[in-house]
Amino acid sequence: MAVIHFFSAHSYDRETFGHVLATRHQDSGRELVFDAVALDAPSAKLAGGADAVCVVVNDDLSAPVIRRLADLGIRAILLRAAG
């Protein structure tokens, strides 16, 4: 199962991405985890057990945070943005 951990998540993220997973990819073996907290060095530990993180532009993707994510086994960083 692939787990994607969303940081800085809002209710509309849960609704939109949850709906797409439930209606179009229900057999994909993916699980979505939503966290309202922003990604930074201390909060990176929340992604433990996930395969990927999904972040927004205001999340911290500095080298130390990326190293921490890599140490946790994160294999992909996905960016969600509008505009």
C-alpha cells in the first residue's frame, strides 16, 4: 500500500483528494493521511510510515527537512498548488 501524507491540509483537500481516491482509484492500494500542521523539521516525524508527502509552497523543504524525510523512508515529495 502506498501512503501519501498531506501537510498543511484543509477540509477542501480532504474532500477533493478523498473523493478522487474513493471514486476513481478505490482499488489503487493508496491511503491518504491529512495533517493540518505545516511541514518543518519537528513535524517531519509525522510522515513516518508514509511513502510520499504532499506539501504546499509555505511548507519547509529546506535541506535538513528533506534529509529528515529521506531518513524516514519518504521516496517522493509532491507539490499541490493553484494558479
